[in-house]
Amino acid sequence: ISVVVASKPGVYALERAKNAGIEGIVLARSDYENVDAYSEALENLLKEKHTDLIVLAGFMTITNEKFTKAFLGIVGEKVLAAYPGRILNIHPALIPSFCGKGYYGLHVHEAALARGVKVSGATVHFVNEVCDGGPIILQKAVPVEQGDTPETLQRRIMEQAEWKILPQAVSLFCAGKLSVNGSIVTIKE
């Protein structure tokens, strides 16, 4: 890991990075006039740090109807174009269920419980121009239990799925074991 970038100060990822001896940088969206200016600054920072892979994990901002959510900040066309097939995101549901605009954080789990699903989970996917629409790399199912609240379901999905499949997907990418053909990801043996 070359750098951890956060869109606001005080996030736990920055403390974790510091404790691991990894550089942490705050690139605040509010410091930039618009999405394009922020995206350009983000792209420049990532290039300066010789970034090969961007891993999105926890940032919950949708830039507009066309673009996706991102941990690193508001990812615009420039960053997306500069890192095709090299941006991974984790989503707290089994895509294509409960994904896209408005489905982030507890909203995902509230919707799943309101629908009465018996299984939820998490999905790691490549980021493209469609919110939560990139090719799926890994998914892991987690049972919904009677009496679950959005908070208990969120915690179980994080512990049993997200924290397992995101590092696994990063390892597969770094080992060169992922290939994409259209919307299908194949994992090489």
C-alpha cells in the first residue's frame, strides 16, 4: 500500500495507515471548486504515488447520475479514465440487488430488511461509469436473521463478507489472476 487517501480528516483509515507506517493524505472535496478540479487533483496525487490499483472501501458519495461512489473522494471522468480496470469497490449487498444511487451505508440494509430477503451479503466489483455496475469479481452471501436491525445486519456482513472478500480480490488482482471479458470476470487458477 503506497498511500491512503481520505476525503475528510479524522477517518479511522488514516489512523490505521499511520499505525502501519503508511502515508495518509486528506484530499478534501470542499477545497476544490468542482468535481473536475477535485478529480484532477486526485489523479495527480495517485500518479505522483505511482498507484497501480485503487481500492475503494467506505466512502459514500455519489457524484451524479452517471458516476460511481468512491472511498478516495469524488471520482470523476479523469480518474476513471486514468485507471480502467484498476479500481475496485466493495458494496454491502449481492449486486444487482440493493445497489446504485441511494444504496449506501445503512440504506442498503434497511432496504434488504424491508424487502424481507433471507440472504444478503457483499460484492467486490470493478468500478466503471455506472454506479455499482462494474464487472463482479467476488460475492459472499450472509444469512439474514430474524430480529436483525440494519445495524446488526451491517455488522455481520462486514465481518463475514466484506472483510474477507475485499482483501481476497486485491490479492487476486495483484497476482494477475483476474481477467475481464465484457461484464464477466474470470479468476485464473
